[in-house]
Amino acid sequence: AAQIVGVNVRRTSATAFGLGLALAGASGSLVSFLFTFFPSGHWQWIALLLALIVLGGLGSLLGALVGAFVLAVVSVFVGDWFGSTWQPMTFFLALFLILLVRPQGLFGQPLEAR
């Protein structure tokens, strides 16, 4: 519709994208003054997110939500029953079991052979 009235859609899209990148870069630079980030120190968050994605199934938003809920509940129970030392193990164990039993995840579609 914008192209019909003479707006250069490609240039407008590129400008909006560039402004978004500039704002994201500037805000990231400003936040870096307040918080430190060590990529090697955040492996537990990366493992948690990977376990959630694999548990739910790739490409399934409902699966990711259900996976997050299930892992959160299981993690809390493991922390209460066995102590907080064992909580990170919950995600790796869930990841291992799901990959062993159902590689496509709970809600993922099985891959077709080529």
C-alpha cells in the first residue's frame, strides 16, 4: 500500500532496520557500564534454554511453554527433595532423556527421511 502512494519501501525498511540496530547497539553499550557479562560464566542459562527448546520441540511455541513449566516444576521439586546442588543436573538429565526417548521433543514433528 505504501508503494502505491510513492514511498520507497526498500529504503524505508533499510532505514528502520538501521535505526533499530543503532538503538540496540547504543543501549547495549550503556547497559555494559552497569552490568558485567562473561560469556563463559553463563553456561547454566544456555543449558537451561537449550533444554527447554529440545524438551518442547523445535518450532513449537506451545511445546516451549509446556517444557518451561515442566522443567520449572521438576527443578523446584529436585531442589526441595535433594538440595539446591542438584538443581542444575535436572536440566541436563531432562535433555538427555528427551533426546534418548523422543529426539524431536514432546511437541515436535518427526523428521522425514530424504
